[in-house]
Amino acid sequence: MAKSKTDLRIVRTRKNIMDSFIELSSKKEFKDITVKDITEAAMINRATFYYHFQDIYDLREKVLSEVLLINLDRHLYEGSELSGETITNIFIAITKFQDSLSNRCHRGYEDTIARITREQLEIIFYNLLKKQYPDEAEEELKTTAVFLSWGLYGVSSEWRRNPKQASPEEYIQGAIPYILNGVQK
């Protein structure tokens, strides 16, 4: 049986809706954006919007997830091990993601961005840990992945709050030995 192809019109319409939402987000607060605003900007009807998304919250979730996945590109880490270089690359990707959103979106997305970022990081870290430590208990690896995802997201948020006197790479380098070797010397 042949693989079914995705209709390019559906892909283009979905992208058009998402792009319209991103454009509106640069001009308005999320709470002020309506489905009507999006449908007018995308030049579609309401039924088309609801064919692609459950509601405006679903749209926001999908847009943020897609933008993060483009920045993070999980596939780059599939062949990697948990190393200083991997952590640095992930950190740089997260800070680029946060910067790109701060330039395009008004406030009001922070909680959603934080949750989506931590969820994606948790998947990446769990897969890296599972590959590196295949015989370890799953729950311990999951707990470690959660710890790393929340920690790295927290550090990226702290980097954004401070005057950016150091690049993301320079900023995270001092912590890498402690992340990889623990805090005891």
C-alpha cells in the first residue's frame, strides 16, 4: 500500500493560519487576539480555522511547539551522548528560541513557553540518558531528565534576565563541569 501524501493545500493553509497568528502576536496581547482576527488575517473562514485547530489556545500551543522544535531540532541529538557540547548546543538553541519569541510575541506566553520547552527538553535528556545508561532504572532516568530540563530552562531564563554580557555559550560553560561531574570535588 502506498503512503498517503499530505495535501499541500492543507499544509499551506495551516502554515498561513500559524503565520497570521505570529504576526498578530507581534502587535497584540494574546488575550486580545480573536479567532475572527486570525481568520481575517489569514483570509479563511471560521470552519477552516476549526478544521485545523480546536481553539485559539490549541493554535498558540502548536505555534510555540513548532517554533521550539525548529530551533531545538531534536534529531541533531539522536546520535549524541550527554556531554558538555550537547548541553551547550541545547542551551544555545533554547536561548535563540526565547530571543526569537521576545522579538515576535507580546507577553502572556511565558507559562506556555516554559512548559513546552521543559517537556521537549525532558524528552531529549531522557533519550540521551537511556542511550548512555541502558541498564539504569527508567524512573531514575526520567527524574534526572526532569531535573536537567527544568535546570537548563531556568538557567536560560536567568541569562535572558541579566544583561547579556556573555554569549549563551560562554554563560553555560562555567556550569558544565558541575552538571557532568556533580558538585563534589
